[in-house]
Amino acid sequence: MRLNHNTSAAWLRFLLRGQPTCRPALQVRGVSAVQPGTSAPDEAAARDPHAPPLFSRSRTGLFFQAQPQLKNPFLEDPLLGRYLRRHLPHQAVFSDLQAFGERISDEVDAWGRECEVNPPRLVPFDPWGRRVDHIVTSPAWQRMKELSASEGLVAIGYERSCGEWSRVHQMSKLFLYSPSSGLFTCPLAMTDGAAKVIQSLGVPPAVDSAYRRLTSRDPERFWTSGQWMTERRGGSDVAAGTETLAEPQPDGSYRLHGFKWFTSATDADMTLTLGRVVGRDGSIPPGSRGLSLFYAEVRRDPQGRLEGIEVQRLKDKLGTRQMPTAELLLDGLPAHRLAEEGRGVASIANMLTVTRIHNSVAAAAAMRRVVQLARDYATRRSAFGRRLQDHPLHLQTLARMEVEARAAFLLVMEVSRLLGREETGVASPLDRHLLRLLTPVLKLYSAKQAVAVVSEGLESFGGQGYMEDTGLPGLLRDAQVLSIWEGTTNVLSLDVLRCVARSSGLVLQAYFTQTQALLGHASRLPPLAPAVGALEGALSALGVFVEEAAARPPSYLELAARDLAYSLARIYMGALLVDHASWEGASPSDTYAALRWCEQDLCPVGARERGGHYDASTPTCDAALVYDKMD
Ligand code: MFK
């Protein structure tokens, strides 16, 4: 390529820009380029000329990089503040979040770190050879349980002191807590899910006391729950994967026999799990309709001993190491059936909704945390003669991360709002359809965003982002699980198709109606016009796809499922950003975020359809590509 004079002059100017021509680097006995903006220049300038040289055997140099500081995560999040000011302007909620944010930066974050460096371990035998299967957790993990109770991290959702906005209050609090929680948000998600299932079954007498414990603010009474769904045959295909058998007992209870392959937060006090009730004639009901829902207490005496459970081993995981995840042999575990026989999967549907929202809170919170730390670090770290915050390219990268974090946050709050409306009996049919559709969409999309944003965030700390003892790599390892548990991206994409089909398209109708409503006010505001235009275009492309899809074979829709879910996510997130920016209390940065978000391909399913990605020939071509052979 030949450069013309103007172009090469421009490149030359770029290359020379920022070179410290009029600001010579300090030269201290062989140590050059001490960066301004750090403590080193002043110290170096004040050095005694007779002092021993830097980096001699007794000295390690004067420069130490200032580390990123975690400040009160509530006060550091203007979007959360504005969102609450708009929708939930209760002083009590602000005070609660501010005080909790203070606690997180002052003490809780350090406990979370302790959970990471002092992970749980299994003690299978006592000194005299008796099997005890004791899961030893750190004192910090136990403090997290007390904190969760006293801060009402589950209770808020059930006390409902903010009415239909109570879930927004609860999820805001979890959003602040999650990255500092040492993964205690995992047992909280399952605890919340279990409470929700029990509540939706009318709180059967057998679990009344358990329900009150799960939703208690008293650390002495508070219980956590497990959610044992995964067996060796599989995690996604629960119907085919569940081999656990439930033997009816004369008193109406059951004994469970099976092998649970992935039981997270195994130190929980109780669990909900699935099994197949053995008939009088020894028959075992097959398939999804053969699954029933059971409640079991994990620790049945004050010493916390297990009955009918053997812990095979603790899992060796990429992340979430703070939390015990075990393989369990159920060998006659006493249990109660909670719902009608064969209604197991349908009965836990509420749990899936709640835990998937928690998963998304964790995803949005991980993004928010890494952006907060990265932007703080950019004020402390200098390179090439300037602070990182003064490098436009670095700032652009942080701004792109910020846009992703904002979009995810707004969708998390939207789905939490819908859940709150449903639970307080004020949800319209449109709200209920939206909740069903947006829950898997939110979960699958925010999890992917979290991995990408946290990975990008680590890069902004340079090599330090890769160092375990900074605590930063753990953010990435923990984010990676978010797209896997509680339904993988593809399983959730298929769930989107399923709820469209089961509602005869009503969930999509609700989606189009609500998205247009969100754009309504903004369409009159000129600064938002490009974003509104892009969203209207994307919505219309989506409409065309949906209309034509009705005549397509299931195989076509299955191939389109992931792109469809991504399109639903991007368009709805865009509409929420635009709606938020159109509120009179919004800031210019809210408008900027909406405009930036809407510059991407908002409807990938349209473009991919035009590219023939869902045609009948695609699986063959995909297989040929994936299994390409050496010539
Ligand atoms: C920080 C956050 C931490 C979060 C905690 C993480 C802890 C980790 C623990 C785990 O990972 S536990 C394992 C999680 N496993 C999954 O999420 C399983 C993924 N698989 C699915 O989601 C499958 O789609 C599912 C098992 C639900 C489907 O099974 P089936 O047997 O194909 O169910 P089917 O026949 O489609 O539906 C059965 C009933 O459930 C139907 O109701 P009806 O019988 O009344 O018609 C469905 O409508 C209903 N249903 C299914 N999925 C639903 C649902 N209802 C509402 N929402 C849903 N998502």
C-alpha cells in the first residue's frame, strides 16, 4: 500500500503524539522513564546523590504501583442511583443500599477474598475411622451466611415492604453484594428459588418451618437450600438424566436412592431435588412426567451429621472455588414429596425463574465491578507519559464495557420488576408473558456479556490482571460458570422457542407491544433519534423473521434459536437504554450509552437468515467444517 503525503503525515503526527519531547524522562543511575503521575518522580528527585544505586542488592527501587480501590459500590454506580430515583424513590431503600455498600467495601469484600484463598475441604473420616463427610468451610463463608440473614438478602423478596418493587430492592442489594460475596450468592439463589417453589405450592405443612427459616432475618434461624438436579447422565436433559428413585415409606414419606453429580453449596441445610417414585409393582415412571419434587433436610441433627448421604468428593472447578460443590450418593435419604407425582419439572419452573434472575444479577454485577475497578485504576496508573484515563483509546475501551454493563443492568431490573409485579398480584397478562420470555433471554445474554466484559476488564490492568493474588482473575473464572449452570446458552435459546410455541406466540406479541411502548416517548427526543431509528428498523426486521418463521419447519427454528434470542436481548436492552435516557432525570451519558448500544447489529437473526444460516443444508456444511479431515 502506498501512502500519500497527507496520510503519512497524519500517521507521523500520530506516532509522535504523546512522545515526551519537552519532558525528558528522569534518569536515575540507569533507571529511566519514571512515569509522572506516580509517586516515583518526587522521591527520585529528592534522592540523596550519595545514596546507594537503585536496584542494588539491598534496594528494590522506589516505584510501587498504587492498586485499584474498591469504594462504596452503591455510591460508585450513578445508573443504579438514577434507576432507583426514577422507579423506587424510597429514602429507606437508599439508606439501606448506601449502608450496605459501605459495609461491602469496608469489610465484606475482604471476607469474599478469604473464601477464595481458604476454600472448602472435605473431611471424609473422623480420626477413628468413622465416616463423617464433614465439609469444612472458612469462617468467612460462615460470616456470609449470618450477613445474608441480617441484611435480608432473601427475606426482602418475601417481606415485600416495597410492594411490587420489593424484588428490585432485593436484586439491587444482591447486585452490590455479588462480586464481594465469595460466591455466597449461589446458595442465596437456590434458597430464594426453594422459598419461591414452596410458596407457590401454598407452603405445605411439612415445609412450613423450613420456609420460615429460608426467609428469616435471624442468623440463628436462617437456612440455605440446595437444588440437586444434575445427575451423571446429564445436566440439561433433566428428564432423561434423572435416575434417582424414591421409595414410598409406610408413614407417607420417601427414601431417596441415587447419585447427584453436581450439588452446589453442599453445606446447605435442606434441598429440593427430583426423583422417580417407585410403584407398588416396582415400576419406574419414565420421562419428564415421571419426575416428582422432593424436599429433604440435609443435616438432621445439631451436630450437622448426614443421614442417607455420602459425599463422594468435592468438585475441582475452574472457578466458584469458594463454594463447596459435591458428588453425593443418596443412600436412603429421608424425603417428603412436595407436589403431585409426575409434576416435578413443572413444580420447579418457579425456581428456574428465580435462580436465572440471580444468575443475571451476578453477571451484571461482575461487569459493574470490573468497570468500577478499571476506571479507578485508570486514575492511578500511568504509561507512556500519561495516566491511563488520559489515553483516549483506553477510555474508549472502558466506555464500551460500561455500555454493556448498563444494558445488562437495565434488563436485570426490568425482569426483577416483572417478577415483583407477578408476585404481588398486579401483573397484567402482558407482564406475565414478558417475564416468561425475558427470563431465559436475560440469563443467556448477560452471562455471555459478563465473560467478555470481565475478560476485557482484566486486560485493562495489564499483567496484574492475570495475577491471582490481586483477586482479579477470580472474577473471570467465576463469570465463566454463568453461561453454564442454570441452563446453557443453547438450552435457554430452545426454552425461548418453547415458550413462544406454548403461548401460541403471545409472549412475542407482548414483547413487540412493550418494546414499542418503551420507544414511544423517546421518539420525540431528537438526540435519541438515531437510536430509536435503529431500534425501529431492528424491530421491523425481527417482525418479518417472526412472521415468516411461523411457516418454517422446527429444524429451521432450532438453528435460528440462538440468534433469535440474541436479537430479542439486544433490541429490548436498547429499548430500555433509550427509555431510561428519555426520562427527565437522565444524564447526557445515558443518551450516549443508548446511542452507542444501538450502533451494533441489533437483529442478528435477520442478517444470518439472509446468509442462509438456517437452511436445510446448514447442518451438513457445519458438520463438514467441524469434522474437516486431513487430505
Ligand atoms: C449466582 C447465581 C447462582 C445460581 C445458582 C446456581 C446453582 C447451580 C445449580 C445448577 O446448575 S442446577 C441445574 C440447572 N439445570 C438446569 O437449569 C436444567 C436445564 N434444562 C432445562 O432448563 C430444561 O429445559 C428443562 C429441564 C426445564 C426441561 O425439561 P423437560 O422435561 O423437557 O420439560 P418440559 O416438558 O419442556 O416442561 C415440563 C413443564 O415445565 C411444562 O409445564 P406443563 O407440564 O405444565 O406444560 C413447562 O411449561 C414447564 N417449564 C419448563 N421450563 C420452564 C417451564 N415453566 C416455566 N419456565 C421454564 N423455564
